[in-house]
Amino acid sequence: MSRRLPIIHGITAHDVGPYHMERLDLEFANGQRRQYERLHGRGHGAVVVVPMLDADTVLLVREYAAGKHRYELGLVKGRIDVGESPLQAANRELQEEAGYGARSLAVLRALTLAPTYMSHETHLVLARDLYPARLQGDEPEELEVIPWRLDALHQLILREDFSEGRSIAALFIAREWLRMQPT
């Protein structure tokens, strides 16, 4: 079933910290009127990187997660800076957080966090053919880099210190994408 998009009768906007909030006055096809709110980030999106050390091993990083006040395992991730492409941002973040660069980078898809009220997208980037390379990042301490075999993903997703949804989704997507590639 295809539905026409609601009619936007008006938008009011204001800034909320690092976000731009909009209130939309909407009218749906059935005549119902509602107000929805949506957030737009001030940045240019983000990247989450699946760095493949070899065909079977991904590199994870352990970093302090202020939201949970604990150390959390996850993938390399970060903002896309002004003037950067997702691939450039992925390679920079990989060098800053894990101490590797990648000769082969591919955007697999974009992920959303909460598309019913946020416009933010994170680009999922697969990084292969890694080589040692370190850039100074904004982290206050060097991150621990942990190799993890993709065939042990079932153990990783049950760990309490591996809870970030983008990292979980990215690993499953990358694993399936890699399985579908000709050998």
C-alpha cells in the first residue's frame, strides 16, 4: 500500500544544544492533524567503521562511555567533519581510534537511529587491507584495540559491555555482505 506523505502546514524551529528542533504541523491523508517534532544534528552525519584485520577478524575498540559510566566495546565511530566524505571520515577515525589506516573502504549503507524523530544518519563503512597508521584524535586516552572473530559474533552480542546498537547492526550487516561476495 502506497500512502501520500502528510501535508506540512507549517514549521517552527529552535535550537536545542547541538540540535536544531523543528515542530511540524501535519495533515494526514485521512484529514487528521498532528504536531510532530524532529531533531536535526548540526553536523554532517557520522560513520561507524567495520575494520577487518583479515577475512575473519574485526577490530573492536574499548572506550569510556559517559552515558553508561563504564568502558564499552564497540566499533570505531565518529562524526564526519566539514568537507569530508564518509570514506575520508572513516579512514581518519580508524587511524585516530585504532591506529590503522585502510587501503580499501566501502560504504555499505546508511543507518538511522530513531527515524521517527531524528534526521541523523550514520554511514556504515567496511575497511579492509589495513596498515599501521596513527593520527592524534580527541580521545583523552589511547583506546584498547581488541581483535574479534566474526564466527564468535554470537558471544560478543551477549556481552554486557557490548551494547551499542549501531555496532551490533553494523557487524551483522558487514558479516552478511562479506558472505555474499565472490571468493
